[in-house]
Amino acid sequence: MAQRITIDPITRIEGHLRIDVEVDQGQVTKAWSSGQMWRGIEVILQGRDPRDAWAFTQRICGVCTTVHALASVRCVENALGLEIPMNAQYLRNIVMSLHALQDHIVHFYVLSALDWVDVVSALQADPAKTAALAASLSEWPNNSAKRFKAVQEQVKGIVDSGQLGPFASGYWGHPAMKLPPEANLMAVAHYLEALDYQRKASQALAIISGKNPHIQNVVVGGVTTALNPDSSTALNMERLYWIKQLTEEVRGFIQQVYLPDVAAVGALYADWLPYGAGVTNYLAVPDMVLDTKSTKFDLPGGTIVDGDLSTVTSIDSFNDTAFRDGVAENISRAWYKGDWTRHPYEEDTVPDYSEFDADGKYTWMKAPRFNGRPMQVGPLAQLMVGYAQGHSEIVKNVDQALGLVGSVAGVTLGPEVLHSTLGRHVARAVRASMLADLTLKHWDLLVDNIGRGDLEIFEEPVFPQGEQRGFGIHEAPRGALSHWIVIQDGKIKNYQCVVPSTWNAGPRDEKDQPGPYEASLVGNPIADAEQPLEVLRTIHSFDPCIACAVHLLDPEGRETIRVKAV
Ligand code: NFE
Ligand code: MG
């Protein structure tokens, strides 16, 4: 008999997400994704100065703050047709990729690994065998039997104390946990190291941007980071080399620990490769800008329909008209007044709450659509689009990662296995590795440019009378982000954010097409309805951020977890 499970809230994510699944004979048959709080940043912006919007929009979220600052200044610059200096592009690129490196490391270790890794089982591991396993994957110097033994003692101390701290309430001993004790111990040791490396990425970012979260150095027209190789009050050579050193350390961790760990988890859970594809329409936007006009990029954008790589299209600039005209949002299943589908420039945001109704309105998230289709966004989307376009760095990095997963699993794997829950993790690790290389490439480009005597960082914006419209795009850690602005006589008339987690976590639409989270859960196995670990695996693989998706604020004092089996 079919069972209904409600998980509210989903933990180890950002924000307040409720997932409902219908389970029949141990498999999910239907799912609903619901954003549970609303704040209304888009409404707060009306009537304000467009130059201030970035400072408001980055308060949408405490996780991906940087990305809303960037998308915001880009949408105003797009409305004004403003070109920005090359140094500003490079500094923005470096900041956005350092932010993504920190974000991807935290996502895998802190927010997802415990869906696959059984901490308690690590107590049974042989540290010498653990070191041998780790050595088969990489040459990371900390992978010694001595260190693994020390970590095991540390975990034993935590377990013996009865106060599990970050490891409390995990589904330890769940029948779907299948890693050998040695793989579990290796992953726990790397979990602890990850905390140091994510901090190094944030530190490098803060040297440029003043602080993290919520960067302080962007402005419509450029950046406010004064450049002067010899001044102690500007971004000088000493600070630039400090950033480079921290980035190199973070790259080492990503390429020698994070990526091999994800490959090992993917290989040791190869039975999970068939699950979680869901919506295989993909959308990514280009980023890591290489010119002042924003028409050349190191990372590609485009779309794919129905998982068919031959359908790939390309989004080539920050002025791409196919992207601009293809985006719309539908609210027929969301708690806003009306049931329209509208282009972001024409939208309004009028809250209209009612009870959760699986056949009617059930979420604060709007349903974004691209030419009428739901689209999956995120690192997987960007790699799929690049792979289909024959982007040489993406093809090389994806093939290498699939080779590593395949060699541990003892099988040959093609890119089609990436349409999956595990594929989203592999893609994120591959993107992190590429971004680490690109951060250093853009550091070189910046330092070369400064060396040529160019210290420009700002182009003054001028706001004419009348109406201007603009959109700003950025490939955020969770995928394609766009901000849309209508300016009237120098003031904000309308502002809409169409956010990665809204694309992925959004609800059904007027044609009853489910969103990516909802579609990806269908067919997932559920071994134990009281402990729906498999739902967490698939949902976490998207790296949800519900604050972004509904532009909200964390409340206080909510219950921590409620699993209801009906
Ligand atoms: Ni709040 Fe975000 C990212 C944005 S949401 S984390 O990345 O934009 O998906
Ligand atoms: Mg929005």
C-alpha cells in the first residue's frame, strides 16, 4: 500500500525545505518540493537606487552572498550598456571562484558526505589498510596510517562521550550504508581537514573583498578594491601573493582529496548510478569573463533538452537574447496571487498563503521555465553543456574523473552515468578542480595587467531619464543565477531574482510538469520509511539553498526534524 512521508525540515541544507514523497513497494512514485518561508527581498527593492541593490540582494542568503552581489551589479550594468575595466572583471572572477571553492568543499563534506559515510563504522577500520586505500587514490601527504589512527581515536572519544556533536542523529547503521570501514575512516579524516581548507578559501576571498560572508568590494561599474603594487593600503603584491598561496593550498586539497573521495564514493556506490536523473533539460550560463564587454568566457553556457547532447545550444554573452527571451516564471502552484506565467520584467510578487495542497498551491517557490520547460541547473548542467559543445578543458576533466570512478569500480563509464544523484556530486568536484586552476589563471591575468601599468577599477555609471531594462547572469555554485531589473528615472521599478535553487526546487507548473527535485526522487529506493536516507541523498546532491529560492530569512526556534510516516 502506498505510504506518504513528509520530511520537514530537510536538514544539512541552507533554508527551510519540506519534501513529501509517496512510496509504493519500496520506491518513490511521486514527490513534492516545498519552500516553507518567504521574506520578499524583491518587494523591498522597489523605489530604491539601483546602485544599492547589490547590498540588499546579497542578504538573500548567508551562503551564496557573493553571487547575488555580482548578478545584481551585472544587471544594472546591462541595463545601462556599461563596460567595466578588465581589472574589475578579473577581481570579480577570482572572488566568485574562491567563493565557489569554499562552497563546494563545504557542500560535499559537511552537508552531504554523511549520507554515504557511516561515522560509527570508521571505528572498525584498520588504519594501515585505510592508508593503503588512500594511497591508491592520491598522494596527499596527510594520508598516513598514523593520522588515520589519530582520527579514529578522536572519533572514539566523541562516541564514548555520548555527545556526538555534528555527528548526532545520523542514520548510522542504516541498511543503505555500504562503504567498508576503511573508506568510512578515510572520509571522516578528510571531513575534518575540509574544515581547514574551506576556511583558507574564505580567507583568500576576504583579502580582496574585505569580509566573508557578504563581500564589500563590488559597485555598479567595477570594484572598490584599489590596486597598487607598492602601497600598504591597496591590494599590493604582498597581498596578491598571499591570495595565490592560499589558493594553491586549496587547489591541492580539491585535486588530491575532494575529487578522489567523490570518485571513490561514486565507485563504491555504483548501484546508485541509475538513480536521480529527473529533469535532464540542462541550463548553464557562461562565466569567468575574459573581456570588458562580457562576450568571452572560460566557462561555457547553454542548454540541453531531454538529456540529448546533440540538442546543445550556446549562451555566448551577458547580452544573449535567446537567454533573455527564454526565461519565464509560473505561479500556478505557488503561494502568490494569480496563476500566470510571465517574463521576469513583467512579474509581480504578491504573497498569498494557503495550506499545503498537493493538488493546488504548496510552496513559496515560483516555477522558472525556459521556453516552457523545467531545467536542471548546477555544476552538472555546466559540465554537460560544455561536454556537448566539445569544450576541451571540460571534456578532458570529465573524462579523467569518469576514468577514476571506473577504475575503482572496475567498469568503463561514459558521460551518460552523470545524469544521476552521484553524477551531480562528481560534476561538482570536477567543476571545483577546474575552478581552482582557473582562479590561478585569472590571478596571472590580473597580475600581468597590473604589470602593464593598468590600475583601472571603475567606470562611472550614468542613469538617464526614462525606462531601462537589464539582466545580470552568473553561474553560482548551485547553477544559473539571473537578476532582472526595470529602472524608471534612476529608481528601481521592478526587480526579480531567478535563482538556481528555484530552478531546481521549484514546483509543478500549469502543465503539471514537476521541477527537478520532484522528478529526481521518482524511482529512488526507500529501504526504511522511518529513516528516508535515500531521499536525503538525492535532495542533498542538488545542494539546496531555500533562502535563495524564496529570498527568505532564517527564523529561530523551529523544531529540528520531523519525519512523519502515514
Ligand atoms: Ni543561497 Fe545560491 C547559489 C544563488 S541558490 S546558495 O549558488 O544564487 O541556489
Ligand atoms: Mg524570484
